[in-house]
Amino acid sequence: MITKQFHQGVGHSVVELHDARHVCVAALPRAGRTLAEQTRDALGALGELMDEHGTRGSTIRQAVFVADARQIEVCRRLIETFYGDAMPATTYVPQGPCPGKLVAIEAHGIAQGRRPVRIERHSPQLVVTRHEGVAWCHCANVVPDPINGSLHAGALNAFGHMARLLENAGFRYSQVIRTWLYLDDIVGADATRPRYQEFNRARADFYDAVPFPRSHANGTKTQGRFYPASTGIGARGNGVTMSCIALASRRDDLRVVPLENPIQTAAFDYDVRYGPQSPSFSRAVAVVADGTATLFVSGTASITGTESRHAGDVGRQTHQTLDNIASLIHPANLARHGVEGCGATLADLAHLRVYVKHPADYETVRAICHDRLGPLPAVYAVADICRPELLVEIEAVAFAVRAASKTAR
């Protein structure tokens, strides 16, 4: 079901799913000194893999990691020239790619199968795909208006922009299943409160007015509250940037299931030690149909229960983070959430993003991930994690197959 390859910073995974081929490419430049040279090199590698797998004109979303936020416009012009009229929904993330590169690109494409995939390109911020009775909306690079106000006001403004972009494409914010939330100086303070806590207050205030579903498309009740899967992560000098995926379906057999981890307290149940408003996200969201589940794994760190583990030891934190992901996607946990006979292991991850707090820790983290996960396409970026003592955070997408009998590595 999944084929994967990763070598010298360039890799891809191919997933045959629901009569379509899904391709994820991670491209790190192998040559070039300037941002322009490195961007062209990464795009060249990206183009070769797109051509090989038939997604040159059907790339739907991408994240571009740029070490210097001041050079994003240079990068944007090169990327828009490369794609032309087939521009995917693109988020520019001000995080330095490892090891010491100026740019890295993660792109997702979908190749046509026997049944056509319809791609609607509204703008470089918004792309919709329709296939097999399911519509996916990819919303990218949402930033607040340049207003003079608090982080709370800016975050609310950005959430509002994202909701309106979705509405323009015929979607509702209540259909969002995955978000990425990039926050400058995430461990700093905003007035009298840590910035991440203030951001969580804004998210909770916005979500209070969002009628997230209390049942699945087939009428099955959710277990507890529904929130999107999410990554909330530090970024460099760019305020707040957001992106998301929303899903709409006409199919009776499709279910959207929020997942919690048996070895972690649900983030939305954190006590007041971690802020007046708990983080409003699920540990993962599973999209279940045709005997498979696509698992969107939130940003995950070395936390069990509510406590950070292995302070000061990036190796043990990386192992704990991978153990947490293995527990989250395991068949027993899916069964606990009403998805019987369907589960995944770390071998079923299709791609990875790894956020490393200190550049010097990159090789340690990369070696552990390669040892446990094999040649998996991945982007490693330097970023602050939401708690000062956490040194690494990992997010992923996995594919679970019904009646899987594998055990976690």
C-alpha cells in the first residue's frame, strides 16, 4: 500500500488509496549557496519525482520552510514561476531547515486513477479536490491583518480569515480536521501571560462559536469532544501563520474520528497549570472509509499524562515521542475509539515533520528516526516547542488497514 524512499535529503512516499495515487515529496537542496540557488535545486528534485509519479500538474498543497522570513518573497516568486497555473495551496513557514539549509519543500500530489480527481485551484491559498464523493479543502498561509493589538486579537483575526476562505469554497470551519498554527516566540510572554497560553485562549474563544460535529456522517456518536488534529509550533519573526485541511463527504460509509492517546491526557483536559484555557485539539484524527483509515497525527512530544519527560535528553525525548505515536495509531487504540480491526504501526507512516529546538541535536534525532522508521520522507526544521523543556516534536500521516496484524516497532 505504501512505498517509500529517502536519500540525501530528497524522498517520497506513494500511497495507493481509494483508486488514486497519493504522492508526498520532501525535498532538501543538495547544491547551491544562495536561497535562489537552493530553491531551484529543491524544485528540480521535486519536479523529477512529480514527473515520475504523474503529479506534475496535480500537486495540491505544500509547505515551504525558509530560514529567513525576510526572503520569503524571493522564494515565493521562484515557486510561482515553477508551478504556473498549477500552483498548490502553499504555506511559507519561517523555520530553518536542517542541517543548515536555507529552504526545504514538502509537497503533496494526487495522480488520476480510473475515476477522475477534480482539482479546483481558487488561489495560492486555497485548493479543493473532489474524488469518490469526498471533497478536501486545503487552506494555506493565513495571516492576520496588520493590526495594532494583542496576540489574542491577532489570532482571532487570523482564525476569522481562515473561516471566510473556507466559506468562499463552500466549506465550514466545523469541517476542519487538521490545522497547523505557527507562532513567533511561542515560549515568550505576551503582556502577563506566556504567548502559547494566550494563543490557546484565542483558539478556545474562536472554537466556542464553531459547531463541531457530535456525530459522524453515518450517525455514530463521537467519543467526547471533537477538535481538529493540530500542530502548534514556534516560528521566526512572522507573528501568526495558519493553514488547515477541511473535509466534506456525501458518503454514508465515511467516518471522521478524533483519537486520544491512552498514555497521554487529552490536551483539552489539561489543568490550569498549563494555562487558563486548555489547547483545543485532538491527538489525531482518523478518516475511515473502504476498510482503511488515514491518520492525521498532531504534533507530538515527550509527554505522558500531562508531564514532560526526559528533560535535557533529546535522544530519550525522541524515543518517547515515537512511542507516543505508536500508541496513538495502534489497532487497540483505534478499536478503543470504535474503529474495529483497523490499525497501524510506525512502519505505516507515510511522511514526517520533525521540529528540533537546537540545531546541534539534529543528527541525534535524525539517526533515531531513521533507525526506527527507515527511509521515510521527512523535513527536519529548527523551531521552539510549546514548553521550554521540550526539545523535539514530531507530526505524521499514517495509513491503517483493516485487519492489520502488525505490532508496533
